Amino acid sequence: MTIEEKEFINFIKNTYTKPITLVDVGANLGHYTEYFNSIVTTKKNYLFEPIKSCLDKIKKEKKYELCNVALGAKKGNIVFYEAKGKESHSSAVNREWLYSKPEYNIDTKIIEMDTLDNLINEKIEVLKIDTEGYELEVLKGSINLLKNNKIDYIQFEYGGCFKDIGIKLNDVIDFLKSFGYYIYELKNKKFSKIETYNDDYKWTNFYATKLNNII
């Protein structure tokens, strides 16, 4: 967990008085959800993780629904690159420059993909996406939730994976703007609105909400 992720989770704690729903896409070993639940009172947690060996290691909780499926823009099968021993670097994006390094053991397989719209039709207070470059595809599979105001806050990861898949942060900004969302960066407990972005592909998280200003 990074400092700004902890700051965001504390912000969520102070925002809601009732138990909320968290959707963790790219849950890996469930550390994000586990920390989130240590700070925020939740009623339901959906953890999506395409690597079953990772999902099996997540501590079972009554409020957890573990989903062994990849999420994307449409339902079907995709090629997935599982990095054995470095599972958090696995992706539906072929990061050839990285995966060709000798320390990587890549298992290329065909896996099931579905959309968030197909699997969830309830209010989501927080949607966290960490899918190694597939963040925009996950959002494209959430159009009904986005346009029907069913997602309050979105945390999504940005970094070199965007370059690998051939997209820019402005592509995500423009997509979310079309549904009335604003994009923010969080530093030193302060949210700064991002209108446009010159890509540097440095790892960070960004946040989206329909609130025009976050204090």
C-alpha cells in the first residue's frame, strides 16, 4: 500500500457513514481489500482476479465474493500472460520488452473475460482497478454502471503499461469525462484536478468522481 492509497482510503472512511461496497479489479493476493476493510466499514467486497493460485491465497471472509475471471470491454476469451513468481506483473497486454527478460517465466494461456456490467448491477461506492494496462478496457465494460451513476469513486493505476498497450492517460480522462467524471491526482492529502496530461508513464494512481471539487 502506498501513502496516497492510504490517504484515499482514509478519505473514503470520512465520506460515508454507512457500510459500502468495494470492487477490487486485479485483486492479486487481496492486500488492498484487506487494508481497505481494516479502515472502512464495508457490506460487500467483490475481488476479481484471473489467476486462480492468487485468488486461492486470499483470506476467506463472509463479505468477500471471490471472482476468478478477467474483466474487460466485452465477454469472451483473451490471451493472458501469467508471470510465474511475479504474478502482479501478469497482464492481458503482451509487455514483450519486460517478459523477454530472463527473470520472467511467462505462461501464455487463454482465459475467460467478462464485463463489470454483466456481473454487477448494484451501487459501488469504490471501484479500484489495477490490471497492468487494461484499466481503460475494464472501464469500457462498465458503461451502464457509469452512466447510471452507480459508481461513486474510481481508483485506477497508470504507468508504463499504458505505453505498452498504446493508450494515453488522456484517453481515460476523455472516456470518463463523457460520463460526467472528473479526474484527480492525490498528493499530500490534497486532490488536484487533472484536465489534460502529458504522459510520462511514471507509476501512480489517479482518482475519478462526479464531484467537481474534492476538499
